[in-house]
Amino acid sequence: MDPWMWVAIALLVVLIGGGAAYALGAFSSQPTVPDVTGSTVAAATQTLVAAGYTLGSQLTTASAAIARDLVVSTVPTAGTQLAKGQVVVLMVSTGPAAGVVPDVVGSTEASAVAAVQAAGLTTNVNQGNDSSMKAGLVFKTDPAAGTSVAPQSLVQIFVSTGAPSQSGGTGTEKVTVPDVTGKTQNDAIDALKALGFSVIATMHSSSTVSNGLVISQDPQGGSSHSKGSTVNILVSSGPAAQVTVPNLVGLSTSAASSQLTALGLVPDGHPGDLTHLLSQAGKVEDQVEAAGSKVDVGSNVTFRYYHLVLIKK
């Protein structure tokens, strides 16, 4: 055979082998979902579209680590091999979840403050006499333990200074606490301080007691306590402002959360029924507080949304 024929055959083998290797490489490696954690929705969308993916309906999730309206994660997760043209869903942060006041009664001041702050709430420490709790231990909180409140809400912590001193035992003078309920805040404070008491005033909404008047007090009027002990008074801030709950059903979770936040309400979304339909994924399925009902500003509004389930083929 002509030597040049052998050369031609060898070159043909090399070309065929190289083409096969290229084809195998192209089909064996798929692109991976990029990591867009912490990005804005616009930036994440741009990145994913540039990578060749299609964006599905957004889902929302509470996150203490990722700021509100930034991307927490994707479905499928970052790094997953996924062919171009497939759907990627963004999980967008609604910020920290609503906090629940922890039960810290009986704890030391330091432990109570740490527990409340760990729940995403702020604290203010007050001192007061309490015969049922040793000095230095918490005897109550306001709001009470178990109350659901907005993130970063203020929790008043009351630390016992011990039981009031008994007259004759230490020489501390005992005084009868006047009844200041129904008085204005200033008049109540003046009356109590005139008798040697310390006063802590806390504001609280009330639909029955006029703004600026004392709703209740602790200790009660008529009881006997030592001069210098603390009297806590609860002062009305008037009726809480109310707003009408909007109809959330059918809205995306981000749109529902935005509407509630704009009204001064706290969105409380939870995954509901599973769906494989992208047109339903992330949309509100139902709500606890009925559309059209009146609730106080700052209240939680709870809703469920369809939860996307990916069907593997």
C-alpha cells in the first residue's frame, strides 16, 4: 500500500478519536447552579439567567442570618449539576422570624438577659420587691413568657430585690401604697414618690382606659411596703391602632409579606401543601386571620403557601 495512504488513515483515526472525546466531555459535564446567597433578587436573577437557567416563582423563608429581601438559597441548591434551561427557584429572606418571649422567671439577671436576646428580642432590666423570689432572681417579664412578639421587641425584665423589709426588724419605715389606678401618669408618679416609692411606668394599649391614665399597679393600693421599694404602674396608650387584613390568597409569598409589612403587621408564613406546578409554587394557599377582619398594628398574620416539590425524571 502507498505510504501516503497509511499517513492519511492515521490522521483520520486521530481526528475521529478527538471528536469523540470532545463529544463525551460535552455530554458528561453539566453546568452547576451558581451560589447567589446574600444577593439581591435582581442580581441573583441576572446571574442565573446568564448561566442559562429559567427562574421559577420566588419562595420566602425566615432567616436571622440573611437580611430581609436578600436571597437565602436556591432550589436546587448551589453547586447542583443542572442542565441549562431548567428551572431554579429563589428562596428570599423575610428577616428574623417573630420572636417568642422565653420563660426566664427564677433565672439570674444575666441568664435572663442572655435568653431574651438569644430569642432576637431587646431587654430592659427593672428592680422590684417580691416576697416569692430571692433577691437577684427574675420574678416576672412584660410581656409574659410565651407571648409572640415582633423581632427586636422590648421585653421588660423584673429582678427581685427580695421581700420588703419588715418594720421593727431593720428600722425601715413601712408605708401604705396609695391606689393610683385611674390617675394620670404624672399624678400617679408624684403621689407615689411623695411617699418615698420608686416608680416604673410601662405603656400598654387599652380600649377601656383613656390614654395617659393608669390601668393597674403592682403592688396593689392599700398594701404595706417599705419606703424606697418600687411600684410598677401600667399606663394606657389608648386603643391600639387597627388595620384591615388584606386578602393574601393567590399572592406570592413576597407580595403577601410586603403588603402585611406596609400595614404594620408581621408576616408569619409557613409551608403548606406540596405542589409540582410552578404556577402555584410559593403562592399563598390560605390564611388564618380572615381577609377583611380588623387586627391591631403589630399583630402576626399567619398564612400557608404552596411548597414546591421537584419531580425527578
